[in-house]
Amino acid sequence: MSKFSRKLQKLHDTAPKQETAVLVSLIRQNQSEQETAEHLDELAFLTETLGVKAVYRFTQRMEKPDIRTFVGKGKLEEILAYVEHFEVDMVIFDDDLSPSQMKNLENELKVKVYDRSLLILDIFLNRAQTAQAKTQVELARFQYLLPRLTRMWTHLERQRGGTSTRGGAGEKEIETDKRDIRNKITLLKQKLREIEKQGITQRKGRQGIVRVALVGYTNVGKSTLMNLITKTDILAENKLFATVDSTVRKVVLENVPFLLSDTVGFIRKLPTHLIESFKSTLDEIREADLLVHVVDISHPNFEDHFSVVDQTLREIKAGDKPVLLVFNKIDLVETMPSEEKIMEMSEMDLQEADYKDFDALSDAYEKKTGVKPVFMAAGSGENVEEFRRRLTEEVKKQHLKLYPHYLEDQTVVFEEKNQES
């Protein structure tokens, strides 16, 4: 082997290896295997967003989780055998684990154990940019971890692993960790109070102008739409939770100014205790005059995603706000073919096809929400002008609530300009 080859081999051997994980989910009563597979697809996407490679999936049909280890004894033995044979770094569950379940699982599996909440919190921690978002997420993470610390793995550092010694030394270490976390929680709460005081002052300065918030399931294209309307360069990636911090920009359409904010995407099974970890972005939603609910119509589960967002808005007391419904990514959707084309297709082709009938969807959602949706593609720019027109209409309605004489003033200006010309 040449000197250069040996050097390359040495670099390869010392390069950090990507962590691997197996995913675990229960199939509940009245839940199909297809639904479980879709949920695991989303969990795999979350895992990938964290930078970890999902290498295998385990499922078990149970009416309710095992109180001790979440899954049954036989399934746990299967997971352990796979983890040991392929030297997997962590096991990720698609539900929240109780403190005792996490402790028991780590004792049995001898690797890091994540549940859904901890996975999302770690993603939030990596994605947060502003001081407020970082502080909120760090606080939520420590509060979540405090009762879940084990001798096997404290989760305080993802690089810190292996098997700690059992017995007294381990107990002393975990008590020290708990004391450190309690101190950090106290300091983070103090820091957050100071930051929130500044936020209240900033929001007071925005009074007297219409506020619009983009909301939707994660990864539906809100940041792309924000960039399109504001002509800015906000991070827009094909990853879950690409945006964690709320971003606010001033926009003027047809001489009407308003503030447009991009907010963190919602996701199914987001525990209520995690909502506070992005309180800053939720404040933008709660205080908005108009919500633009963006839906990725190209996703096979877009209707479920719509329901998740709608339910979450109700939970955070924002369900009664005016909404402009936007079906995004129509460029990635096959629309319903003509009747002639349908007659030529086989029954198998029709069953397998995922066609969208925009007219039927528009009628159905207008009946459901009272709002006629807009169909567009923020990425390609398709039907953007129709979106601008509808957005302008809705913003004007809210502007008139703040300034009831706005139209009269505009008419006077128009007449004066005509007289001058």
C-alpha cells in the first residue's frame, strides 16, 4: 500500500461515523399497518433531520404499551439482538416514554434511548438561532430530562455514552447531574424572563399595523412562500423543522402595510409540554390578525396534516382567527385527467393513481372552513398572483378594522390625483 493510500485509510478510520438507530412503534387498536408505516416514515425523517441514520423498524400490535418496557418481552429481545449484532447506537420510540420506561429500556438495551419528544427537542436545539428560541428549547429539554436521567445515559451530551458503573458511583453521578440541571433550569428561567420583557416591548411597537402569520404542518413550504412575498432569503430546506425561530418582515401590498411572520411547523403527536419550547413563534400566531394556513397538497396525508394544524390552533387559543387557506406544491400533484383519458385507463391504474380534483377539494374545504382555498406552487411561482390578490383582500379587511376610514381616505387621494392630472 502506498504512503498516500495509507494516509487515506487512516483518515477514513478516524473519521466520525454517522450514528445509527432503530425505530420502534406500536400498532394500536383500529390502526392499520399502513398508518403505522406512514408514522414511522415521519419518524425516520425526524431521525434524518437530527443527522442519524435509521437502519431498521420494529412494530408490535398491542392495545396499550407495556408499563415497564413499552413493548412486550419477546419484541424487546428481538430489538436487543438486532442492536447488539449490528452495533446500533440508539433506539428511537414513536411515542413518549415514562421516566421508568426509559430507565428500564436503557438498562436492558445498553444503548441510548430516545422517545419522540426528546428527538424533537434535540432537533429544535440544533435549529434554534435567536437567544429566545435557544433559551426556551434548552429549558424545555432540561425540564423533560430531569426525571429521566439514568446511570446508563444522561442525554446531556449526545457524544457521552457507554455503560456507567453500577452502584454507588453511578448514583452519585446521577445526583450530581440532577443538581446541575436544577441550577441550569433556574438560570434559564431568569434569562427567559429578561428576554420576554424585551419581546413584549418589541410587540408593543408593532401595534397599529396588521399582523399576518404563516402556519402549517412542518415542511409544507412556508419559508419558501415567505421568501417569495418578502423577497428575502430565509432558510428553506426539505427537512422537518427547518424553521424554529419566528421571522417577521414588513410587507406592503397595494399601499397597505402589514407584518408577515414565518413560524415553526406543527407535527402530529406533539405533546403539549413541548409547545412552550417554541413559545416565541406561538406568540406571533396568538397575536396575529390573520393566519395563512399552508398545506402541502402533494403529501399523501395532507388531510391529516390539515387536521393536526387545525386542532393545534384550537389548543393554543387561536382557532377563531380569520384564515386564508393555501394548498401549496400543486406542481408536484397529478390532477384529475379528462373523462376520455379515464375511459382509456385500466381499473388497476385508476386505483393506484393519486389524482387530485382541485374543484372538488375547493368545494369541500370551503364548506368545511367557510374559506375558498388558493391553489399555488411557491417553489415554481405557479398561481402566485392569485395568492397575492387574495392575501391583499384579506389584509385590507383587517386593515379596515384598525382604520375604518381607510377607504374614504383613499378615495379622496384618488380624486385629488385625478383633478391634478
